Amino acid sequence: MRALIQRVTEAAVRTEGETVGEIGPGLMILVCAMAGDTDAQAEKLAARIARMRIFPDEAGKMNLALLDTGCAALVVSQFTLAADTSRGNRPGFSAAAPPAEGERLYERFAAALAAQGVEVATGRFGADMKVALTNDGPVTIWIEA
């Protein structure tokens, strides 16, 4: 699985004019299940993100994890993280998991993150979503499991 995580002061996702997920301070997590990914990878990725020390401590050093801060996570499915841009001008997405498997692993990832003790809000899988966020830092990290 792949994820792009952004430390945010706030984030929200809307679809069809309705806010379906929003958080205050925490992480905006764009996540993509790749073909062949497993439940174990979804759980490993969730555990790594929950413990990644990218929040500032009292001295301003990135030394605290999501779990240390009590901040929340907004998890949004993002199949375009599977983009293959090695040829031509149109990215290919054949490396992404098929939609049914991608949705199952996306939900597994969100549930695994919540099981770590993180407050989790989500987008709506497969929907045309509008994401708004205020990046904090900015801190943006690409991670795979």
C-alpha cells in the first residue's frame, strides 16, 4: 500500500455538496491499495503512520507521533498514487488494486488506524471528492508498506 501523509492544522473532504469527513489538527492521509496488497500491509502501514514522529515537541523538534498528540486523521482513497508516468503523457493506473479490493483494503487501513487509538474520519471511496486542507509546516511524506 502507498500513502501520502500531510501534517495539517485542519482538513475536510466534500462530495456532492456534503462534508463527509473533517478534522482539526492531525494528518491528511491519501491512501492507495496496489494490486496484490494484503490485509497485513494495510495494518502495517496504519501502525507505521500512527507512530511516525512528525509532530513538534515543546522545543519545536519533530519528535511526537500522531498517537502522542491525540490529533486525528482524515483518510481519503487515492488510486492515482498508483500512477505509472514512465511513458507518454497519460499516466497508467494498472498497478492499483481492482476497485472492490481497493475499497476493502482502504476500509481495512482506516479501521486499523482507528484500532491504534487514532480518531479517524474518512472520505467516500470511489466518489468525486473535493479535499481542502491547511498544510502545517509544510510536512508531506510518501510512505509504502
